[in-house]
Amino acid sequence: MYELSARAREIRERLLGFMHEVVEPGERDYLAAIAQPGQRWEIPPVMEEMKRKARSAGLWNLFLPDSRNGAGLSNLDYAPMAEIMGRSLIAPEVFNCSAPDTGNMEVLHLYGNEFQKRQWLEPLLAGDIRSGYAMTEPDVASSDATNIRCRILRDGDHYRISGRKWWTSGAMDPRCKFFIVMGQTDPEAKPHARQSMVIVPRDAPGVRILRPLQLFGFDDAPNGHAEVAFEDARVPLGNLIYGEGKGFEIAQSRLGPGRVHHCMRLIGLAERAIEAMVARAKSRIVFGQPIARHGMAQEAIALSRCEIEQARLLTLSTAQALDKQGTRGARDRVSMIKIVVPRMACQVIDRAIQIHGGAGLCEDSFLSHAYAGARSLRIADGPDEVHIMTLAKMECSRGEG
């Protein structure tokens, strides 16, 4: 139904082999390294070694449709790659395909000026630096982005940025060199023309990391999330992306493909969870027989398989719609996957945890961390409720006028 191009099929086979031969053993080394005392926020050497191998193998920047800097794949061709990478919590970075860098690279590729591309995009494309995306704020309901209050004020030949952001992904990474910050440039403009995006170096005077944030107790080291204060941070006018009042336009173009990436990665994580569920159910004996022979476990496995397949088909349909109709034309499907896929992943991972018993709750398996990540995506990139409201409005407006 959703057939990959010949080139995408070839890349997919190489990606599968690389995951098995390099990433799976590398993941164990990576997790062991950051578990060592004093190394929690150090980048394990195995990560840079895996990245070097991935780039040499031509498995680099696979998400970017520009063939000069990326793989030149359509959204539909890239979607199965994101699913494969999503099986591992560290794999996307190995291939330079991890958030928030992917979205930031897309923004700079589409909207950045020549200086911004040379100064910030090129090192990101090379994997030499990392970045952060600062949009959500602690003091307002950021599910309605018109509430954003961070100010970006023009001051001579500079902008002054003042405000607090949180859940700024990547902010704790020692390789993070800049943030893309969304804030108000004109509070008197129409609601969706008030916001702009600007590049703020992480080491700029006035930028202060207030605290690292944990996700259900997971710190996601060595990348991490943080609350960040911008206290009259000054940047040149040339750090403005695209133009004043263009923040919403940029955000929408960033979030469309990004939501497909997130959802396909979640489907990959759910696939790993159902595999673990089946293996546990077949090997664990309760009441004289394997768990897999009990009806409740069979129901959990069967429902999980149905839900994963449904979610995958919907997400591939969305990727195809993005390719054919663009972000605006695929808005309804993008909202659908944002509602459906994180809920599916939470359900599947929860069932896997239940079948694992106590082992599913602790660090002896990947499941608790996987659940925390899946649960966060019911809020990140727009809460379920916002997408439900948006989708309902679109359905109600069909046939009007």
C-alpha cells in the first residue's frame, strides 16, 4: 500500500544491519558508561565512534529531504527509517537524526540566512555540535502558543531576549551551542503575527540554566532538559530567523514532519515492547504453565499487535499526505497521529510492563524509561486535547460554505 522507493529500500536494509551490528552492542556500552560515577553528563566515546561509522556508511542526516545535505528521502520513505531508529533510545543521535536538532536543522535549512547556515547549520549537519529549542514556558499555558510571553525587543543593532523557558530539550548537553528561541516581537500585532524566532548562543551573556528537569525521574543524561532564563540576552539582528512575526509560520513547518518522526519512533519503541512482552510471556511460568497460555496475556499480545499495525498505517498515510499536500493539507492527519500513536505506545508498553511484573518497573529492562518517553509525547508538540479540538473543528467544518 505504501511502497518505498528502491533507494529507500536499500537504505533500510543497511540501516537494519547497522542497528544490529553496531547500535545494539553500542547501546549497552553507552548506558554502562553514563552509569559510572562522575560520568553522567559526559558524552560516552562509544557514541562518537558510532556516529563516525554511521557517517562513513552513508547513514547520516537521513531525515533531511535535501539531497545535498541529507539523504533526499520523502517523508514516506523516511518514516520506516524513523521506526527502526525508534527501537533504541540512543539510535537517532547515532545517525544525526535526533530531536531537537532535526527540527532546528530543518528550520535553518528552510528559513536561515547564509550567515546562520554557515555558523550554525553546517556544524549541526556535521554532528559537531548540538542545539536546543526553547518554546514552552512555565508561567503560561503553552498549549496555546499565543500565550508565550518571552520578549524579543529590538535595541539598536541587537535584539534583547527576556523570559523563562522550560523543557528545553538538549540544554544540558555539553555540546549544545545555541537555542532557537520563540518569543514576542510585537505584542500589538494579530495573535499569530506577534511571535518570532531568534538564535541565541548558549554562552551568550544573560543566558542562565536554572535547573535540569527530570521526566518521571529520568534525567535523560547526557542530553537532558532544562529550565532556562534569558535575562536581557543580546544577539545581533542577523540572528533573527526569516523575519519578525514569522514564528508561527516557522513552527508549523517544523512540527508537521517532526510529528511523523516522533510517531514512527514511538511505533518502533512499541514494536520492541511487544517483542519483549512475547519473549517474557513464553519464558515465564505461572500456575504451572507459561504466561503466554493464559487468556489475559494472549489478549494483551493480540490487542497490542492490532494497535501497532493501525497506528503504523495511519502514520504512513500522514507521511504520504505531507509529501503530496504539504503541512497545511495534511493538518487533519497530523492531528490524528498525535492523538493516536502516543496513546497506543503507552498502552502497549504498559501491557509489556504488566507481563514483566517487577522487572518491568526497574532499570533491569528498558520498559519504564520507554513508558516515560511515550507518556511525555501526549503533551510534547501539542497536548492531545489541542489536537482533538483541532480535528473536531475540521470535521465540523467539512461541507460548510
